[in-house]
Amino acid sequence: MSPLVEVERVAVTYGRGPAARDALRGVDLGIDAGEVVGLVGRNGAGKSTLMSVVAGLVAPVDGRVRIGGRGQDGSLATKRRVGLAPQDEGIYPTLTVRENLDLFVRLAGRRGAARRRRVEELAEELVLSELLDRRAGQLSGGQRRRVHTALAFAHSPEVLLLDEPTAGVDVETRTALLDAVRRASAAGAAVVYSTHHLHELDQLGCRVAVLDAGRLVADDPIPALLARYAASAIEVDFDGPAPGDGFPGAERVERVEHEAGRLRIVIDDPAAHLGEVATWAAGSDRRVLGIRVVEADLEAVYLRLAGGPAPDADGTPLLR
Amino acid sequence: MSVRLVALVGREVRMLARSWQVVAVYLVLPVVIAGFTREAFATVALVSGSEASGIEQAVAGQAILFATMLLSQLGYAFYEEQAWGTWDRLRAAPVPLAEVVGAKLAVHWSHQTLQSLALVLVGGAVMGLSVEGSVLAVVAVAAAFALAVAGAGFLAFVVSASNAQFNIACYLGALVVAGCGGALVPFDLLPSWARAVGPLMPSYWAMRGFEAAVAPGGSLAEVARHCGVLTATGLALGTAGAVAFRPERRRRSYA
């Protein structure tokens, strides 16, 4: 069965002539109903552009997007299926929270009791019930962000595009937003969630797509990414240059990296080998300043895939 | 009217009501200024042997000037969406953009019409202007002129790149249009070049329409030509705006 959202060879170019800049270069991505895809990449990597293309706000110069088998043509039929919370906050500050929510619920065609009920549901879901009658412009940054995100949920879309929904928010707001994403996904929505807070993707347990210079350089569940692009290790800091060799269990070690006074021993299940390495380090002729286990994490994956220097002007990808 | 359109119109009205201070200023200022220009219009009317008292021209002139200046509110209605980040939100929402734009234009057209009528009402109360012709004709002229203004406002928004640009065009345009139409000083006192271009201005037709509507014997038939010119102007400008409209265009804005 085809994914709910199909992004096929999508390319987007901004500007014309010498000032033209490729924002997306042949991106392929499929998202199933009920699936959350974390979208990561440096600023300018193309995350927001990709969301805009899926939402029908930006037309690709090449490739296509299909929502539920139907081409994204910006029609009402496809708009009804997609909810977008853009990166930049978009709420009416002179209206109350209730009026903001009510407007977008009405735009979805709900009326009467169903409309009022949906506004209450949204408020409850995004922890806004106490704020319903306050002007949106008088709220704190985190509260405004919740209103902003709630508007994307207003018409109960099948596809949710959340562009950095937790930028600049407090822990309470982050928790509320992540809970809302989990509930939407459990209810069958396909969610694209872009963020620079990689631990949120761990919490969501989602698939991660990494964009770099407009190209999709990885698209896998977190365990697969960790296995492929990151490795657990034991790091030992010495007072002075690290000893070159001689540590135990060399046959089980994947590789050893030297960096000034630090020795990084990449090995499966490092915690099990910590004592062995500590004994070896203590017996060496260098003073040991510290020893620790470094678990493979998404940050390491991200840094490997998209954390290097800015790409060349021709957009050479940074896969290393 | 669809649920969506009701929602959009309600939102526009609510936002306009929440900037009531601006609405109030646009009502008070013209009355004050009409107090100053009334004598000039009365003198010219006397010298030219017109039956008009000058009050109706002074009031109509200010109604026209300030209805034109109300364009700034229409501009704000569009530019605020850009500044607040709600424009993309509306573009992505399940609503045709034509309804979003239509709701804005409808509300601001109504506002301009009501303001002109309110000025005639207030002018009547404060300066003794009496509508001896047809109230319906006054309403028709006010509505037709507001349509011309709304069409011009939409086109100005479409071609402007920032709300600073829009405001300059709006205030400069309002003064030129109102001036050449005889809304600021009596038409007969205008320099010859201004009198030559006057009939090309909606304000010219609105001034004459108001005069014809309030004068004894004024009727819908008397103002039909004026209203026709104004309506055609509004529709032509609005259509040009719709053709040139690029919803995805980024505009510099501040709220």
C-alpha cells in the first residue's frame, strides 16, 4: 500500500538567474498514516521548504507530492487533509485564544455545538483551557506557541506538518506538544516534525529524515541510524599524549581514535569493558584524568551527517 | 453565505472594532476640517450662482477625502497578516483564498460606505446639512465610491512590496485623487491642469454624485451615471488587482 504522503524527486529553486538557489534537490520521502517522521538538518537545509511543498504553499520545479494518492495541487480537497504549523508563529494577537481557535475550526466547516466542542478539545489538548479568553498577544512565548500549534490541529488533518513547534518553549509546553503529537499519531495522523532538539525525536521514537543542503542524506528509524552512523565508545582522558596501544581486548575493538590527550575506544557494549579499560589505563605510565562511557546517540548521527562545515556553493552533499 | 465566509467576515469586523480609536479619528477629523472649508465652498457657490449652500460640498469633500484615506486600513488588513505570520496559515487552511480576500474587501468596503454616510449624518447634525434629495441616492453614491476606493486599495496592495510603500501610495494618492476631484477646495478654484484631469478621478464623480443626491429633486436616476462610473472604476481596478495578485509573494511588513 502506498504511504499517505508521497514525496517524489521534489526539487525547489528560489530566485532566478545568478541569484537562483536550490532549496531541495530531488527529495524522496514517504510517510504512512500513524507514523511520525522527525525532520532534522541545519538551518537552511530545506526542512521548512519541504513542509511548504507538502502543504501546497510552494510549487516544486520538479517532482511531485501526493497526499492519499491525490496530487498536492493546493486544492481545498488536499488542504483539508493537511495541517501546517509553520516555523514562524502565525496567530492573531488582537483576538483571544478562543477566537483564534474558533476561526480555524469554522474554516474547516464546523458549526454550532460541534464547533464549540472542537475548540474545547483543542484547548484541552494543548493545555490552553485556562487561557481561552485571553488575547493571544498577551500570552507568553510558550503559550503563544501552543496556540500556534493548536491551529494546525483545528481541522483534525490526516497529515500534520509541525515546523520546529518547540522552538523557545519551556519544559511544560514541550511536554504538552509532544503528547499532542503522540495522540495525533495514535489517532492515525502522519506527522512530520522538524526540530533542532534531537532528544525530542528519541522521546517520540520516530523515524528520522536528515536533510543536508536540500538533499535527503538519511531516512531510517533511530536504532538503524545509530547502528549505521554512530557508535558507542569508552573515552579516556590522559594528562599528556594518550598511549598508542597495548590496551586489553584489542580483538573486540572496532577502532581507536586519538585526539590530543583523549583516547576513544569504539567498542560494542562499552559498559561491559569499562573496568578492563580502567585497569589498563591506571597501569599505563600516564596520569588518567577521566574515563567514561559514551553511548551512541542521535546527536552523533546528526553531526556526522549534517554537522560539518557549510556545503559548497554547488551544494555538494556532506555525507561522510 | 458559507460558514467560512461568515467566520472570515466576523474576524475582519472584530479586528476593525478592536482598533476603534482609528475608526473614531477618521470620523471626527473630517467634521473638524469641514468646519474650516465650509466657508470657502459657500463663497464659491454664491459667486458661481449655484443653488448649493456649500455645506454639502464641504461635507462631501471630507467624506471623500477620508474614505480614500481609509485605504490605509485596508492595507493594514492585508499587511497585518504578513506581519503576524497568519497569511501562510490562511493559504494552507481549507479555505479558498478568494474568500479570504473577498471578506477583507467586503468589510472594508462596508466600513468606507458607512463612514461616508456617518459623515453626512454628522455633517447634517453639526453643520445643518439637510438631504433634500434622496437618502437612497446618497447611500448609492457612498457605496459606489467605496467600491472604487476598495478596488484601488486592493490593486495598491497587490503592486506594493511593503506596507511603507503602500502607505505612501495611499496617502499621496488620497490627496491627489481628492484634490483633483474638488474634494479639498472647490473644483472651480482648481488650476486648469487639475480641472482637466478631474473627470478621470473617482472623487470627481463622487462629489457630483453627492451634490446631485442631496440637492432638491435628487434621486437614484440623477446619480445613476455617477454611480455607474464609480462602480465600473472599482470593478476594473479590482479585476486588475486580482489578475496581478501573487499570494505567495513575500512583502515587508510590520504590525
